[in-house]
Amino acid sequence: MISHDAYAVEPWCLREERLDLAVLPQSESLFALSNGHLGWRGTLDEGEPHGLPGSYLNGVYESVPLTTAEPVFGLPRTEQSVVNVTNGRVIRLLVDDQPFDLRYGRLHGHRRTLDLRTGVLERVVEWSAPSGRTVRVRSWRLVSLTQRAIGAVAYEVEPVDGTSRVVLQSELLANEQLPGDPPPALAGEEHAADGTRLRLVHRTRHSGQRLAVAAEHTVTGDGHPVLAAESTPDLARLTVTAELRPGQVLRLEKLVAHGWSAVRTLPAVRGQVDAALAAAQDAGWSGLLAEQREFLDAFWARADVELDGDPEIQQAVRFALFQVEQAAARAEERAVAAKGLTGSGLDGHCFWDSETFVLQVLTYTSPGAVAQALRWRHRTLPAARRRAHRLGLAGAAFPWSTIDGEDCAGYWPAGLASFHLNADIADAVVRYTSATDDLLFDREAGLELLVHTARLWRSLGHHDRDGAFHLDGVTGPDAYSALADDNVYTNLMAQQNLRAAADAAERNADLAVALGVSDEEIAAWREAALHLALPYDEVLDVHQQAAGFTRHEPWDFGATPPEEYPLAEHHPYFQLYRKQVVEQADLVLAMQLRGEAFSPAEKARNFAYYEALTVRDSALSAAGQAVLAAEVGHLRLAYDYLTESALMDLDDLRRDTRDGLHLAALAGTWIALVAGFGGMRHHGDTLAFAPRLPDLLDRLAFTIQFQRRSLRVEITAAEAEYRLDEGPELELWHHGEALTVPPHRAVRRPVPPAPELPEPAQPPGRRPRRRPEPDAPEASDVPEVSDAPHESDAPHASDAPHESAPDEE
């Protein structure tokens, strides 16, 4: 999208200078606003034309039976899909009885700007109706980061060249028409229109969740506006009519409150949204703007990343941070889905990438949001324990794909064996508690999460005759290898899980006893962790992704044409499972998250070996490859992978941004910069940095939150500077050297040069797009994942969205 000529590269905003209906669905994702509870896609104010309309409430879903030709033990019985709830942002406009529709008449100008500092989407339009009458429209939209139930719109219309009769229709619209015409998901329970107040209450037809949406309006301006309100089960409307002369402005401010519950009564949910509206009215439009700016000022003060040398990546990392913060700010014990609340792709499900990528970033930028997300996992522990019991295992087995904690991953049987999610959750718990010293969370949620995840590994694994502990028949992050023995990523993450559970039980001995943890169980955890098997190929001198992996026949990349990627869409899984081909960084990701388990030489050899096998058919892969490429010394390659992660949605590299944003790839932008070129590693209570910049960057600066401190790190090619802006002195490591950073003083150290290593090879045609030098022409060596024809080039913006591959996230 930012390579589209309608988009500008700016450091603090995303700006679209003209409207192109061919990329309307993609722009709706990019301009989406959310707060973790409520999400509004960036559709046009008038509702049409649209690509994929979407209003979402976190946790609201519809369930349908999952049927198979033959019953399969262990697979879920129902599927869950996010629901497009009542749309409260529609404001239709008629000018002299002619609908304001940008597909008709003449469009003189259309600009949309998402300001990352204010959290407001602004739109300015000038349009002539088919009759010739011209109007100027301005609108502003926000989803409140401080009042979680509230979205708000301000809309102004002004005639330009003559007196016009203007009609505004502000609507609450349920069961709006979606691409593909699916059956209505919502059943009406109550509707009301009273003065300037509108309200609709519905229930989902199968999952039985009740939701209410209410709106209050303020109308000001010229033309003696006349108001009328009406409602039906799926539509509530306030109509405003005025006759305006040139220079006169009619302004409508609309506050929209949202609420839902699976258990509360209709009067209770109605009262919930009425109360939310009352609070929003007390703040008013100007108050909501001020609260939004104050919230984001605080966020950017603790989380901003600055870089010199590449304005496009500067814009991209701020866009990424903004979207990651939006996805979790007010989620409040709800999931952070793979697409956040920006689209219906992947059915709105939450996967392992929430803990491994998104929560990793938030731990050091907005740690309070991490505690809330992990408390959601804790709240779903009963479902995870029931699932483990059904599978004949102890402890908890968190589902690979879910919305409410129940398993709904019916598309991929091998997903049943993706037990690494347990260890990914434990990893997020360990990271958060270490980075924050949140002892209350440790006792209230962390201990129980660690204990029940650790119990799964003891029941899943076994000791062989030599005492080694094995985890057989598991699926690691790489979807092209399934049901493997001793996947190194899974084993190393499980090892950390077992040790962390033992440590947590010992420091919270009173609570551990209540959970039935004995000294014998703690000893068994530590014994299993000590002897976990890590397959190694002595001939090739590399770790095996899983036992026997390097014995498999290599995939014939030379005989695979570009149009056959992603491979899973053109080849059966059984062929992928038995060949050496990697969908996404697996062992490479293990070397980032459990780097202390590998020597520097092992990392370099492993990276080179698996680089030649990794096709990056997943949006998750590039960030992990960027981090390890930077660590072992391939700085230019690392920058190319950073670019791929950073532009995944801004440049629509996978041709599926129309379905919603890739939150993990957005988070990967920060990870590639901070963990990659900043070299940040956090193990236990130790914070270490090994920074090095590629030639394309002159400076990189970032701020992280760590143990009640705010640490700013600034890196140039020659030196790194560490400064504590808040908190007591901090001990850290710089390229293996111990440092003490005192409060409000900078400590500087030189940056050593990167080692010189042979450039690793990628599978033919899968090299990442080479990032050009500033002002240099674009290189031609672009992988198929980046230069395929754009699916949305068709002129009809309402085409049904392309469904992503189910295992992509």
C-alpha cells in the first residue's frame, strides 16, 4: 500500500491522498481502529462502497457444529467465528435527494489520515453530485483507548457552490450485507429510538451471546436542522435535515456505546451501554480527543522507536507499535487474536503468536496489557484441563486455535499435537513476571499456569533406558513438519516451562501445596528438564529441527515453480511432512528465545543450514530470521527480513491484508529492530544487548520498560548509549561486558564489527526482497511472496475477501 502512489511516507501518520476502490478492502484494514474490546474497520463513513465491513467486539462469536465424514477422537465438535456486530459508525449523506456515493458524480479530492499520535482517523472529501452541486465533507473517527465501550464520529458537511438541502442519516445497522451473503448472525431482541438516542439489542443465533449498541448525538450548525428518529429490529436511524448556503456547516457528533454478555439479562446489558454513553457524554467529543492524546502521549514516551536512514521503516515501526497497542489496550482478560479486531481473517481466532510475538513486544512497552492477556489464559485453564483429560494427559492442554478457550481448530488434525502452545504461554508468563516483578500476578495466575502446563510435559514425555527425556509425536511451529519426535523448539521451550514451574512452586510454597504440588513432582520436573533430548546431526554438525529431520529427502526446490507457493496450497501435507522443507522459522526461533542453549558457532551453522530450507510461507517467519541473521552477522540479510515483516500489511506482501492485519508480523517489526539490531536478550533477571547496525541505518533508538525502570538505548555504527530515564541503577550486559547504568546518566560503549561470514543461501526464488539503498532503484530480485499479481486489482471493491491459508498464523 505505501508503494501505491496514493500513499505518502510520513513519520507519524498513514496518509492516503486519493481514493482507489481497487484497494479499498486493504485500506479498511490499515485504517482500522480498535482498543482491544471494540474494533471498527476503516470503512467509509457512509457505509458504501465497501470491501469488507466489520465491527467487532472481543469475545463475541458465533458457533456452528463441526462435522466430519467419520468421527475423529479429540477433534472439537464446534467451530467458532468472529461476528460482525451492529455497525454504529454509519452516517449517510444525501445532497438535494442524491446519495453521497463516491462511485457516482465527480470526486474532486479525497484524503484520509490516521494520526498515530492522536489515534484519530480524519477524512476530507470534496464531491459533486450528478446534478452538479458540490459539497465538502470532513469527518473524524476514534475508538476510545480510555473508555473501552466507546467509538465516536464527528461529521461535517458544507455546500461549496450553492444552496443545498442536506440530509444526514446516522444509523445503527445490524446484519449488514457481507461479501458472499452469509445468513444473518444476529437475532433482534429490542430496538428503540427516542429523541437523539438510538439503541439495538441482539443475540447471536447459536452461541447465545447478547449484545447491545446505543448511540447519542449532538447536532450543531446552520440551516435550522430538523431531527427525526425511527427504529426497526435491525436498524435504528436519526435523520437530520437542513438547508445550507455556501459557507454554512452542519455538524453531527455521534457517541456509540457497545456491550455484550453471555450471561447477563437484557435489562442489564441495556443498562451497561446506557451507562457507557453517560460517561462518554460527560467527557464529550473534545474530552474524548484529549483523553486519547494523553493516553498515546504516555504510550509513545515509553515505547517509541526512532531510526535514521530509512523513512519508510520509521513509519512502519510506528504503525506497527500503534496497531499492537490498539489490539490489547483494553482487551481486559480477553484474547489478542491473530488479526486483532481489524478483520475477520482466520475467523478471529487466537493462536500461539499472541504470546510469542505480540506479548513479547507489550512486555517491554505496555506490560499492564500483558497481565490482562495472561489472565485470560488463566481464566480458560478449566477448558484446557478438560481438553488434556480428553487427550489422556495430565495438567492443561491449551488449544491451538480458539476464541473463548475452547478448541475450535478443526481444519488441521496435526494441530492437536501443537503442544508447544503450552510452553509459549509459560514463556510469556516467565518473561512478564521477570520484567515487571509483579508478585501479585505470580501468585494469582502465574503459578497455576506454570504448574498445569508443566504437568502436561511430564505426562506427554518419557525417559528412555539411558535417562534422556523425549517428547514424541509433537508438532512444532513449522507447519510443514508434524507429529515429529523431539522437536527442538518444543523441547527447549518445555524445558524452560518445567524449570519455571519448579521455581514458582518453591517461591510460592503455600499455594503450590494447595495445587497438590509435592517435592517429588518438583524433582521430577527438574529431572525431565535436565535430560530433555536435543537431536543433533554429528555429520552435518547442526541441530536437527526434530529427530531424523536431516535424514529426510530434501524438497526439490528447483522443480517448484513460483506459482506453487505457498506449498500447502499446491501439495499434500504428507509430502511436506516427509521432506526437508520449512514453512517458517522453527529451530531458528528456538535460537532466539532460548539462545543460551546454543553456542555462537552452533547458531551460525544452524542458521545457514535452515536458511536454505525455509520458504517463509508464513507471515511469522521473517522476524525470527531477521533476529538470528543479525546476531550471527548477516546484517544486510537481517534488514531485508525486517523490511518484509515491517511491510507485510503496509505493502500487502501476502495479498491478504484485506482480511485484517497480521499482528504477529507487526510485532515482528519491533522484534527485528530491538532484538535484532539492538541485540536485546532477556534471560532470567539478566538484560543483555549486543547491538550492531546495518549500513542502511545511521541510528536506532528505543525505550523499554524493565523492572520498574525506563531504559533508553541509542545505537550508531560506532557506539551504543544506555540511559535510565526512570528507576534505580540497572546492571546489564553489552557484548559480554557487565555494565552498571546509574539513574539519569548515560553509559556509552563501542560497537564491535560484525564477523565476516559467507552469505547463506535461500531456496531458489525465496530470497527476501532486497532493500534498496536510499534513492536507489528497486532491485529485481523479489520473491514470489512479494511480487505476485494483486488479487484486488479487479475494479469491484465489494469482491468477497480471499481466505488465508488456515495454518498461516
